[in-house]
Amino acid sequence: MAVPKRKKSPSRRNMRRRHGKLKLPAVSSDQYGNLHLRHYATAARRNDGQMSHDNKPMSVVEGDG
């Protein structure tokens, strides 16, 4: 079993633990009061009026073959 040669100081122990704390998500509200994650397109607003991708169904072209 691995055993440390020296005792870690409380300062170094806390520096290691400091990175593991939970962060709150960055939630914003738009001009209508709806909450959303920042920099994410919502279903209702589609990235504030700008379509990020086309949701139209693809048309099937029937041909010979």
C-alpha cells in the first residue's frame, strides 16, 4: 500500500479540494422573463430570432430506379 513520506499541510489539502466544489449553472432570463441557460438556443426563441439550423423535413425525390 502506498504511504506518503510527508504529511500534507492543510493549505495544500484545501487547494486540492477547492477544485471539486459544485458551481451553479449560469441561468439568464430573456426579455419575456423566461429562464434559460446562456448561449443555448431555446425551442421557443431559437437563439433569439436567428435560426441555428433548418428544421424542415427533407423532401424525397422519386426518380427512375
